[in-house]
Amino acid sequence: MSEGLTKREVSGILSVDAVSAAFQAQSALFKKFISVAKSPDEAEVINSLLRRTIEISIELTGAELGSLILLDSEGVVIDSILSRGEISPEQSSELIESVLEKGLAGWVKRQRKIGLVNDTENDDRWLFLPEQPYAARSALALPIISGNMLLGILTLIHGLPGHFKQEMVKLMEITASQVALVLENANLFTNLNESYNSLAEAKRKIENYSLALDRELESCRQIQKSFLPRQLPSLPGWNIEEFFFPAHRVAGDFYDVFMLPGGYTGLVIGDVCDKGVGSALFMALFRSLIRIFSGQAQLSRSLVNTQSQTVGGACDATSIRQYNQVDALRTVALTNDYIAQEHSEMSMFATLFFSVLDPKDGNMIYINGGHEAAFVINKNGIRESLTPTGQAVGMFPQVKFEYKQIQLQPGEILFSYTDGVIDARSPEDERFTKKRLISLLSQSADSAFELMERIGTSLFDHIGKAPQEDDITMLTLQRNKNIKA
């Protein structure tokens, strides 16, 4: 009989009392299921249902003992309660294997039909087991089926032959369909509980991984921070200001100010392509290469061509001169060649503005490798834009970079920045824009600090609560007003 029958549908098959008994059995099982469903122990949920199922079946039929075997979708035994009571797992496994191979339960499993044995001594489907602790003369075995899936086999026994009448068989057929419904819900609950536990374990692993990743990123941030100058050098007659605000834990922007042989000062601001840890690693590499290459006093081959005002390529040893500002600029070509040749498969590059200052007279030579224009600011606003003199650094080997020269007059400010300034977005997704930046630079400022503060205030008012997408870096250099040119 199908599992969806109502009381009215079965009333024509059995007496009203029998029908009520079947549905009361279902109700009792559901109540038991609900009472144990809150248990964190899945085995307890199933075991309690098995025992209650047997108890109810015995009450309905007047059987003396009962057993119940649960199966999975492949027909493998997943749980059981046997008539013998508590026995060892090894004994239980042997008994179940025997009855499923040669006994009544095995016949029911194969046929998927009710097995009624009126007298065990005259029915070869019944298997007498050695040292059987009970007398079984009649038996009733029922398949518990949900859809096409055999969930289990319920076996009831009695010590007298002919105990199980046809009305009992019909009643247990209905009851078995109700038991199937409860067990199916129990299986769904168990699977859901397993999924929940798996999800909880996955969540725990993700949280642990997140904490480990967070620690690694913090370590990376600290290491990267050490590559930026802890303190800017103090230059008599000059004032240097910096602003560095990364978008994430690690950044691709970098800046540096350092002393060079001959009393010169190197200033660099750069932006490595892409974002994240890879960009941060290359930021450290670019910054280190610039420091190392620009600090060398002599090379066996000069990379300076004073005739064309470019750096790059090779000249013969006769062109080696005493170290000066132009020599320091060779760092751009050397850095470019190293990155392009040793790390070409990574396709990483950086835009940068690198300048070498002579603090004594304000003379400065510079290379702008594909970077945003730096600006020279005086009391009237922007005096000059220092636009790119070459391409980004690290894209192709053996590239020549043009250099140019300017002189900063007393009171003038050199302002350089990365594109995170002009690309910063508002909550309405509006960019800050270069036009707005130039407007701020065009207003008079008494000091580099005042200029930086003005731009920073306007910039973060613009960003508001919008997420910061890119690193924001600014670097300024001002020649004091009381220094004579």
C-alpha cells in the first residue's frame, strides 16, 4: 500500500480501530522523532526511532519480539536492532549477514514483498540460528519502502504458529508505509545535520585560514613598511613632506628620499602595476634596485650618454667620468633592464618619477618613466609640469630614458603624486580628477605642508565613506624662501 493513504482511503480495508491504530503508530513515531531530533548525537536519533518502531509494531500485532534492519541506497546495512538484544558488533554483523543471505529478511529484501511465515518449521525461508535464545514458530517480515528505495526490513516473531493473521498483515503494511515516512524524515534530518556539521567544520577551517592569512598579510605589511623611509633626511635649506595612504594592507606605491655620493639627494615616487601581494613584492624590488644602483660610484661601463641627454645602452670605458647627478640617473636604465630581463614572464612594471637634487643650488635632473607629471609650484601657481620623458620601467630591456633639468628657486615646491589621487572615487562614483588637483595646486601656498594639507583635506572630503580603490601617495620638496639662488 502506498505511503500517502488517508484514514478515509484505508477505512474500506480495515476496521476503524485498526486504521486508527496505524495512524496512531505514525503519530507516536513522529513524536519520538521530534523529541530526539534536538540531540547532537545522530546515532541516538536513529537508535531511538528503531526501538520505538519495534515497540509500536509489537503493540499492534501482539508479537513477542521484533528486529529492524536499516539499509542505505546501495542496500548496505547502516544500523540495526536485533531480537537477541545487546550483542557484540561482530556477532551482530555475522547474524545480519546470515539472515540477509539465507533467511526471511533476505527474501523480503530481494522480493520487496511482505513475508508471512505461519510455521517456521514448515517454511524454508526461515533460518534457525545456532544458540537461538527464543522460540520462533511464526514470523512476519515487512519491507519499509519510500518511493523506490528500500529503507529497512522489520521482522516480528511469536512463539506460537499462526499468530499473525491477515488483518495484522494489512495493518502492518499500512504501518510500514507510515514508518517509512518517519524514517525518511529521520534520514533527511541526519543528512541535514551532517551537512550542517560539515559546514560548521568548513567555516572553522576558513576562519582559521583567514586568521593565518591575516597574520601573513600583517607580517607582509610590516616588512613592506620597512622598505619605506622611517624618517626623511634633513636637508639644510629644504623641506620635504610625504603622504602615504595605502588602499589595502599591502601597497604597490612607494616613495623614497636618500643621500647620494657627492652630496646629492635622490627622490623617487613610483606606482607598480596591478594590486595585492604581487604588486607589493615588486614594489620592494623596485625600491631596493633604485637604492642599490643609484648608490654605486663607478661602473665598468657607463650608461650615460651626455650628448643626447639619455641614459641607457652602453658606452666604452673612456666615457667614465667622475660621479655626478647624471650618473645617478643610470639607476633607471639598470632597474629597467633587470626587471625586463629577469622577470619578463611576470609582465610587471612601474611608473616612476626619479630626480637627483643638488641641495647647494637647487639644480635637479630627473627622469619621468611613464608617471603622472610632477609640478613645480611658485607663489603664482604652477610654473612647470614635468611630464614623462620615457616609458614605464621594466617593460622592455635596453630602453633609453631621456632626462631633463630644472632649477628650483627659493620658495618653490616640487609636487609629485601617484594616480590614486586623481582616480579616487566619491560615494557617487565620481573621480577626483586631475582638473581638481590642478585647481588646488594653482592656489598660493606658503609651505609644502600647507599645500599637502589642502590637497589631503579636499581629497578625503571627496572620498567620504566610499571604499578606497588605489593607494594614495604624495611627495613634496620645497626650497626655503630665505635661500638665495
